[in-house]
Amino acid sequence: MTLTINSISAGYDSSIILHDISVELKQGLVTALIGPNGSGKSTLLKVIAGIVKPYAGIIRLGDINVDELKGTQRAQLIAYLPQASNSLPSTTVFESILLGRKPYISFEPDSEDLAVVEDTIKIFNIEQYAFKKINELSGGEIQKVLIARAIAQRTKVLLLDEPINHLDVKNQLEIMNIVKHYTASSGLITMVVLHDINRALQFADEFILLKDGYIIERGSSEVITPHVLHEIYGIEADCITYKKKRKIIII
Ligand SMILES: Nc1ncnc2c1ncn2[C@@H]1O[C@H](COP(=O)(O)OP(=O)(O)OP(=O)(O)O)[C@@H](O)[C@H]1O
Ligand SMILES: [Mg+2]
């Protein structure tokens, strides 16, 4: 199955933010969406999630037109974690992750739903606060719970907008490892907005570089070059290879 984004133009009111975006995303791969503030990264995720309607173009998941999906159907296929959530539930962590199962629950959660929540809590290593209230957790702990909920939704597509922003380095690595392994083992189509280019190089398989709503480059880590970083951010950078992985040194 492929997520095909075909000639998407989108924006707010009458201003166009995304211009003629076309890209194909394959199962099992993590794609990093990179670009300056205001370049349209969150807007692109919102278009895929069905929150912003495009002015033109079409998005297909396999042969499904994503635009035609209704609420529950969409939630079974696409999980979306917004950039910053300011409305936090006063529920417990367990209940909050269980909310990720809502698209599958018609009356009350069954044993499978509860098993998925328990597994997810274990994978994310958050047993110690599973029964605490969300609004009594630290910013990083909340972020882990929200990512866990998106994964418990068991969708085909996972969209994460700056998921590791509030996390310490250890948690950043832990979360990105979970996202990468879960994407590969479950054949997910994952798109993650990241500002840290080295973190993106460490975990992503594919890269999309946005500037002013246009795709400047896309492809494997080779597209991340000093030249393209200068073009996008106006910065000086060097590229090195360390243990067979590309790294960026910002000068
Ligand atoms: N709800 C909105 N109404 C009107 N304009 C908006 C809205 N949301 C975003 N924009 C505008 O669209 C452009 C792209 O915003 P977007 O949030 O997609 O950028 P971004 O790449 O995610 O930036 P950041 O890295 O700061 O999160 C910006 O110029 C922004 O001002
Ligand atoms: Mg954003």
C-alpha cells in the first residue's frame, strides 16, 4: 500500500501555503519532514489528516480517496499527533491511551483493546505512571503518552508533528526507536516533522525538505547536503559520515 499525495495545493482562507505537493510514501518507512518555521510542514500533515481541505489535488491510501473517508474509518487508517496540544484530558494515562482505541469500540472496550493498551504502556516504559492523571505529568511524560495513544490506534498511517520536542535526549532516542521499529514491523507509513536534522538522519529512511510551501528536495539521506541546508535555512553546515551514517555539523 502507498500513500500518494498528488498535486496538493492548500492553505487558509484564500492564501495558498502548499504549492503543488506530490510525493509517494511507502509502507515500513519513516519519512522526516524538514523545513523552516512557517514552511508548511504542519499544514501538510493536517491535509493528510483531513483537518485542512486542499484547494486542489488528491491524496490516496492504496485505492482509497482519503478525502472521502468518514470520521471512524479515517481514524482506523490515519493517526495524527498535532504539534502542541493545549487541551489535555483530566483522565488517567491508561484511559487516555485507551482513547486511541475509540475507532474500534462500539459499546465498551473488549479484551483486545485492553491488551493493546497494556502492551503499548509496556513498550513505552510508562508503567510507573499508568494510573496517574495526565494533567499531573511533566511535559515530556505527557508527550510520551500522546505518542503512545497514536500508536495504540493501530492505523496504516502515522503522522507525528514534532513528537520529540519536549523530550530529554534519552527519551528522544527511545521514542524514535519505538516509532522506527513499529513502522518497520507493522508496515506503517510514518511521517514525522523534526527540526533536529541529525535526529532525522539517525532515524528516518526518507526525507522531504520544504521551503515556502514547495518541496525543495526529497529522497534518501543523500539529499541532506550543505548546499540544500544553505538554500533552505541560509546556514553554513558540513556533512560527515560517522559509523556509516550521515551527520550534519552546523558551523
Ligand atoms: N490556522 C491558520 N490560519 C491561517 N494561517 C495559518 C494557519 N495555520 C498556519 N498558518 C500559516 O501557514 C504557514 C505555514 O504554517 P505551518 O504551521 O504549516 O508551518 P510549519 O512548517 O509547521 O512551521 P513550524 O516549524 O513553526 O511549526 C504560516 O505562514 C502560518 O502563518
Ligand atoms: Mg509546525
